[in-house]
Amino acid sequence: MRVSADKETCAVSSLCVYRVPEVFDQDDDGAVEILDTEPPSSLHEAVRSAARSCPTQSIRVE
């Protein structure tokens, strides 16, 4: 799994950070930051769920 995000479309809802703080964080402006672009398999389902719940679909999972 590879995780990326588009800071330009991030709505700063923080849902991803609350769901998977091991992978997602926020910069000083509140936009999404990826802490781990290749998270362990134990977090894959949580990351997919966070991506699905992103209101602007700014998180990409490959």
C-alpha cells in the first residue's frame, strides 16, 4: 500500500488524523500530512476507511 494526499483540496476536517494518527497528521495550516507513505498491513483497512471518509477525496491509496 502507498498513501498520498492532495493538500490543495484538503478541507481540514481532521477525520483522517482521528482515525489513523500513525499515518496522518496536519501541518500548521491544518492540511493533511502523511507520516507514513507505506503503512504496515495492520493499518491498511483503517487507512482505506479514512480515505473513503475524506469529504474531499484528497487521500489516495494505491
